[in-house]
Amino acid sequence: MAQRESWATRTGFILAAVGSAVGLGNIWRFPYQVGEFGGAAFLVVYLLLIAFVGFPVMLVEFTIGRYTERNPVGALKQIGQGISSKIGWVFVVAGFVILSYYSVVSGWILQYIVIGLQGNYAVGGAGAQFGATTGGLPSVLTHAIFMAAVIGIVAFGIQDGIELSVKLMVPAIIALLVGLAVYAGTLSGAGEAYAYYLSPDLGAIASNWTDILPAAAAQAFFTLSLGMGVMITYASYLGEDRNLAKDGVIIVGLDTLIAFTAGLVAFPVLFTANLTETTDGPGFIFVSLSEAFSSIPFGGILGAVFFATVAIAALSSAISIMEVVVSYLIDEHGIGRVPAVMALGIAIFLVGVPVAYDQSSGLVWLTVYDGLANQILLILGGLLLALYVGWFATDLGLEELNKGFRNLGSWGMVWIWTLRVPVIVLLLVVLLYNATKVYGSLTGIFG
Ligand code: TRP
């Protein structure tokens, strides 16, 4: 077997994981979820889940990846028995579905860069503009362009493709977003926006927690790229015994800071424009934010920079999803990287075509794909991994976490017990809740 690739530098792994984590989840989904679920109330629940559920599950993925040095399907085949050896399949299915619609939404982002450069935000109505973007041939075309970029990077492999590109992309995302947030802070609506964004209404959490909790859990998994083997795959390319917990803290911390900064851009722009009505949900940054950009000074250029930042973040995430499935074909079926990437890229493009072409105003296909993958498969994947390492492969997990950690002490058992009870119970509850909700919305759509 050919020599397995590994990261070229110490920072390569961290930047790749940050690049994976920071994406549409932070800049497209996070602000609209904050808007939908009550501002700062959502933020608080989300931060708690990131720390007490996301971080422990990330360590599970890291330990499995570094221990097995294999793709997620092969990794679970190697260490699991019976049903647990099949967990990797959940990841491959999730990867196909997620990347297919992720690329479609990223294509819309590309269109909004162009619209901004032309100075055309909200011309003819922001809602109508979004409608024209999200369906038909333009949407299929930009989906194809984005997938081509993903294919192009992943085809070059770990060091020359993913690592090199994230070394450029991650610093660019941070610099652009911080610059935008600073500018947004000078806008007239900034004060009001910060008040909305930063002062949690504890009463709102108490009365809506059954909605907030599942949404925040799904968001935490999505934004940290958990539950489908990305972090298993990336850690499998780590030759050395680094301190995985320390790397995890850096990755989780940066991802959270960047999501937070995205809010510092979006809300001041929005409050400054004083829109009478905002669009919730997936259309939020496209409809409401682009309309807001159309009314502030230099809005076209600012909007173009904003959407370009989102596009870079989306690309650095999409390559990680692709790498999971590619690494599976390379490891388990001995297929060469380039043919594997090409075949998968085309297949995933095709899976996304219904989402791209969909001209329904409710974005029905997007709702179906996102419901299935994000609300169900990711949570299921995370739950199975937590169960497996928490209760069955505890020694493996502890031993692997301990490497590079001079003295893990009782933190190891704190981690294991966090997985064993709170993480598992929470994910189980969220999974059942989401499954019922998705089932309900599917029967609503198709029934
Ligand atoms: N984390 C990315 C985001 O926030 C999306 C992503 C990349 C992802 N890889 C993933 C989500 C794996 C779930 C699983 O946009």
C-alpha cells in the first residue's frame, strides 16, 4: 500500500480543522438562527452546547482518527464489533447529502458577490431577487462552479491541496470578517444591534427551550463539523502525538469567535437599515441582509466583500466533507485520488441538482436535505460515536487522549463520564425531537 499522506506542518491540521468548522454554519446559518430563536437567548444555549457536547464529541472523533489512521468507514470497521463496525456508513451518506446542498447554497453566495459588485442589491425587490437566484439554471450553474472548485482542491491531496489552500483561506476569512465587523461598528444602528445580540432574555430561554435546545444542538454539530467523520479523517493524517485536547480548544474557540463576529457584522448592518420586515430562515442573509446593504453607504462593495468571505469559508468547509468520502474510496477500495474525486464530485453534483433547480418558494428540497442530514444524520452519528467511546472503547479513547498530554489525570474520566450520560441523553432527546419534527414537515410537504 502506498505511503499514507500526512499534514506537512503542525499548524496544517489546526488550520484544516478550523477551515472545516468555519463555513456557512457560522455566517449563513448562525445569524438566522439567532434571529429565529430569540437573539442572545439562543447564543447562551449554543455556547453551553458547544462546550459540553461539541467539544467532548470532537475529542472522540480525534482519538478514533489518530488511533486508526484510517478513513471513518475503515476506522470503525477496524475497532468496532458487530453493529458498531458499521457506523462509518452513516457518515458517508451524510457526507453525500450535506455536500450536495452545501454546494448549492454556496453557489447562491457566488451569485450575491456578483450582484453586489454590480451595485444591484434588492433591485426589483430583495425577495424576488432571491427567488431568481435559488432556482433554475443559474442556481445549477453556480452549484457546478462551486463543486468544480472543491474537486480542484481535493484532487491535489492533503498537503498540496487542502493544507495549502486553508493556509491562505483561514487567515483571509478572519481578516475580512474582523474588518467588516469594525466597519459595522461605526454604523448608526450598531448600539441597538449590540443590545439585541448581547443581552440574553433568560425568560425567553425558559419559555422556548424545547425549540431552542434541539436547534442549538444541531447548530453546534453542524458548525463544528461533527457527526460525519470529518474530524476522524483529519486526525487520521496526524502522524505525531500532539495534545488533541489543546488543539480541540483552539479549533472550537476559533470557530465560536468567528460565528460571534459574523453576528457583529450582520446585526449592525440590519439595524442601521431599519427594515420594516426581515426574512427568517435560509433567506435571511440573502434577502434581509442584501436589502440592508442596498441602503447603507458603500453597501454594494461591502456586501460583495461579505459574501466573498462567506464563499471562502464555504469552500474551506466543503473540501473537508469531500475528503471524508474520498479517503474512504482511496483506503478501502484502492481507487486513485484523482479518479475518486472526479467521480464523487460528479455524483454529489447530481444529488444536489434537485435542490439547485427547485423553484418552489418554500425551498422544499433544501428543507428536506437539511432536515435529513443536519437534524438527523449528524446527531445520530455523534450519538453513536459518544456511545461507542463512552461505554465500549473507553480504554482506547483514554489512551489516545493521554498521548501528547503529559498528565491527563482525572480529566480523562471527566471526559468519559460527560460522554456517558449528559451527552448521550441530550443527543437522544434531540434526535427524537428532530426526527418527529422532520417527519412532520415531510408529511406536510408531500402528504
Ligand atoms: N462546519 C461547516 C460549517 O459550519 C460545515 C461542515 C463542514 C460540516 N464539514 C462538515 C457540517 C461535516 C457537518 C459535518 O459551515
